[in-house]
Amino acid sequence: MMNKKNDALEFAKYYHSWIDGCALTNSHNTIRSYESAMKLYIDFLEDVKGLKSTSFSSSNDFSCETIKAWLVWLKNKRGCSPQSCNVRLASIRAYLQYLGERDINYRYLLLDSKSIHRMKAIQTKVNGLSENAVKALMSVPDAYTTTGYRDIVLLAFLYGTAARIDEVLSLKLSDLDLDPDNPHATIIGKGSKIRTLYLPPKLVSHLCKFIKKFHGSEPGKDRYLFYSRVKGHQGKISQEAINKRLKKYAAIAHETCPDVPLNLHAHQFRHAKASHLLHDGMNIAQLSKLLGHANLSTTMVYLDITIDMEAKAMISLEDEKTRNIPRLWSKGKDNLTELFGRKRKIN
């Protein structure tokens, strides 16, 4: 094991390297979650345990007992929900996994952390949208304005593919194939998993017109499909900006369609499409693949599935071989805060 005096510096170096590497493969929200968890952990070490960088010891300060004490502190002192505590535990484990992959001497920290049980949490459901609500929302943006037309196509893409908002905003023109025979989009989902999504004919038509209007007749393939007006073609739109606009549209649509929730956010389009497809008879295995879920149980929990819908879904799964179901498209200072703070660069 390395000198105790340099332990904190070594951990901070690995932390900055980990976060910088995550920026290449993970979403902005994931990185923000990692950084938030680490900040809270360092706050706990400094403010509650009174640690300094010179007294930091990996064997004690990233031990199973210390992490458990941190989780109790999060829950009891900061009022974090069990779900939030579990997410932050997962973030610390992700860092320890990176650490162990870089230095075998630290691998035991990850193994110890895996013995910590997740807190029991009530699974929350995402409020979906009725088909009438989707139609009402799609009618709000002004198609005769640049931003309004962009938003219409964006909403059509979200609902038409049931993709996650970050997956859609991360799409570049090179990820699209609008060949009428096999139109599809290649996206990178959670865990850097690549999947291919079929694009419905109406959406393809919208996309062809949109690309010509926003990117010209011979656009560069490295451009974002939905780019930021401020940053230009190479700038990605933030999820916050989209959700802010969605809430404005929701307030207008709600006046004519009460089904539209006022606290609308982009993920509800994904949930709505999944629910509608299941209701229309899509096989649960196909739906799980479409959503990018690793397990069928995730799809079941994710959706507000009634007993009748679950029975129908499972029957369709059992009868898949005998029914003619269309196949889904698939292809320096003496404190820890400064060491771990993103403003400081460590050479």
C-alpha cells in the first residue's frame, strides 16, 4: 500500500481521470450524479469525520463501515430518500470499480462496498400521457417558426421511437439512415450499449424536411441532428432547455386537454409510447428490446401495467413462435474539498 500521506492525492488524481473519461461515454446527467455523490462523500469525511488530506487513508475512509455511515448520514441528516441513497451508493461503487481497474491494490475496496445492501425503496411510476394528450401537445408548437418546427420534429422523434431524451439529443446526422426500405437510427444508450431503432414513415418524412431546412442539402455528418441555436451545429441542446419548453407547451395544451400534465418532462413521451405499444399488442420481449432494457422485469416495473395487460403481454410472449407478429427492427491545500474539486487540475 502506498504512503498514507499521499493517499488522498492519489485518489484525487484517479477521480479527475475517471470523470474526464466519463465525459466521453456518459450523459451529462450521469456525470453530474457522479460528481454530486463524490462531493457529498467528501463533505461527510471533512465535516462529520473531521478529516484532512494528510490524515486520509483509503483503507479507513473508503471502507465498508465508512460508506455505510455516510449512507445513514445522507438519510437521517440530509433527508435523502432511499432511492437517492441507492443512486449515490452506485456512484461511489462506479468510482471504486474504476480505481480497482487501474490499481489492483485498491480492488478490495470495490469488493467490500458490494457487501452493502441497497436501501428498500418504493418503486415510483412515471406518469404517462394519453394519446389525446400527445396529440394536444404536438399541436401547440408553431410550425411556421424555426424553434416551433424543430420542437415538433423533436417531439415526433421522442414519441415515434420511445428513445430517451439524451439519446435523441446526442444523435448526429451520421447516426441516421433514411433509406425508405430500411430507415433507422443508431443510438448509444445507458452503459454505452448500442441499439438500432426503426423510424416510422411519417417520422422519416419529417426528418428529411427538417434536415434540408436546418442543415442544407449537403450537411456535415458530424453535426448534431437537433443542435443548439446558441452553440451552433456542433453544440448539443441541454435537457433542461427542452424540459423548460415542454412545460410551456403543457400549460397551453392543458387548457384544451386536461390529460396533459402541467409538470411535463421529456421522459413521459418514452413512457407513453411504450404503454401505447403494449396496449396495442406488442410483444413484451420486443418492447423491452425497443426500450433498451436488459431484463423483462425492468420493463414490467417501468410501466403501469394492469393485470389484464400483463397477462396479454405474457401470452403474446409464449405464443411468439406461432403468431404472425412483425419483428422489431434490431441491428496543495490541506483539505479534501480542494483536492477533489473540479476547479483544480492535478498533474
